[in-house]
Amino acid sequence: MKKRIIGFDLARAYAIFGMFIVNFNMVFGNHDDHSTLGKLLVLFSGHSSTVFVILAGMGVALMTNRLQEYTSKDRKMLRNTILKRAAFLFLFGILFCLWWPADILHFYGGYMSIGALLVFMDKKYYLITAAIAIILFHLLLLIIPFETGWNFSTLEYRDFYTVSGFLRNTFYNGWNSILPWFAYFAIGLYLGRLDWALKQTQQMIFSIGLIIYLMVEGFRYASTFMDISTETREFINADYIPPVLPFILNTIGFGMMLIAGFMFISQYISEKKWTADLARAGQMTLTHYVSHLSIGMVVFALLQGENYTDLMSHKTWVSPLGIFLYSIGFFILSIYFSKFWGKKFKQGPLEMMMRKISG
């Protein structure tokens, strides 16, 4: 297994662990908990999901990285494979919405469909497309109130199953809507085209990410001393919903640092047994994403003496420590599952299903 790929898979393992924390905290946690650990869990809310999408873009770039060798027929076949996988994720995600309304998989289908059109273009167009996605989203903010369709007290999207509501949710104000979230996928495409075997690449991406992250954090801190309107302050400090420019830049910067960091570290730990186990878990993120939102949620609910269907109306919150420990425990079980499953199969159960359907 190549070191750069191990670094990529380690980053994916981190991202899925972060998703465990985000989603368990969303359902079982008290978002008004201002303890140190409570604030730490909230930090995962944007950073894990965005890294997840960046890595998805990198994955598409890495599966099509022999650009000079491909014939036109090869490119057509690869594009069709990406489109088939996009269709699988979209349809699976729509069905999964019946269980988990905050599903990200059907959005992945949208990102990959657009990515399939761009994948063989010069990598500069990935950055241009990312900028366009961000600009279009902010223009829509001026036209359509972001809260349209939402009941934020119950986190329910009222008209999701109507044509207009579905399109609005998918392209504009869903949990991970194509605008602006495709920007993360496009950044991932760009990063996937770089030569991560070079230390210069790792250092450059980490440095750029650090500069972007510190600039946003510095501006946010400086804004506390500024005499600005409430709306401007909310824009500067927005977190996930709505995903406006400061949030986007902040999370892109963090994602670049994290990915570059894992690529660098993997050079020194790639031969460790535990590294291979973590990497194997990173290769099965689709399976682990679905399992933690189904098995993980049901088990957690049962441990609280509740039914999963009653969770959104429950009044008893789990402490940040309880959520953190449960997330760690479920992640450890996921690693062991990946390890034992990987002894017989190359892909996870859902990854295998997707490949059989899409080729």
C-alpha cells in the first residue's frame, strides 16, 4: 500500500470518527452546553463534514490520476463509472433520508455528477468552479431567505418531498447542499491532482491552510472589538448553517492542514500494524457512515432507555463526556470490524455493493 494512500485513508478515518461525534451529539447532546468538552464536540460539527467532502473529491481525483495514459475510451469509461457511483449514492441517500433526514450521501451523488464533468479538465478549473459555487450561493442568499422550508426548532425540512422543496434543499439550503458545498469537493479534486509524495507539496498545502485558517480566526477575534451590526457579526461567526464565506474559508484551511498533516505523518508510521488497521477503517467510510446512523443510533437510544423514533423530542440530554466516550467506543468497534472484514474482502459491505452495481 503506498504511503500517500495510507495518509489519505488515515484522514478518512479521522473524518468518519468526527462524523460519529457530530451526529451522536446532534441527536443526544445539549447544544447549549458551554463546558470545555461541550465546546470541543461542537468544533467537530463543521470540520468533520467538510473534510469528508474534500476527501471525496480527492478520491475521485486519485482514481483518475493517470491522465497522460488514458485514451478517449478510457476517459469515457471512467466518467461513466463515476456517474454510476453518483447515481448509487444519490438513490441510496434518498432512501436513507427516510431514516436519517440529515443524510449527506444523496448530496455526494450531486457533487460526483458535477465532478464527472470536470474530472479530466486542467486542475485550475477545479478552483474556478469552487469559487463559482461559493459566489452563486451568496447570490441566492440575497434572493431566497435561507430559512425557507426549515423548522429549525425540530430540524425538519417541511416541503422536502415536493419538487420545489427538494430542489431548494438539494441546491441551496439543505444540510450539505450542492451550493456551496461542491466547493469542498472541487478543492478535493484539486488536492488529489497534486504529488503528495513530495514534501514540498505537504508543506505548501499545510502552510496555505494554516494562513487561511489563522486569517479567518484572527478576523473573527478582531470583530469582537468592532462596532458592527448583529447581522454582520452573525455572518462573520456563522457555523455550518448557513455555510457563508468565513465558515467556508475556515474549514477549507483546516481541511488542508489536516490532510497535509496526515500525509506527512504517514511517512513515519506506515509500517505500524495499528496504522494499517486505521487505514482499513478509512477505506470503509461508506459502511461506517451508514452503520453509525443506524446501529449506532439505535444502540445509543436503547442505552438511554428510549426508542430511536422519540429521540428528537426527548428531554434528557447525554453529557459531552458520555457522547465522546460512546463515539470512541463505536469507532474502536468499527476499526475491528474493518480489520476482520478486510481479511476476506477488499472493500466494505456497502463499498462492495456500490462497485458491483457501478463497475
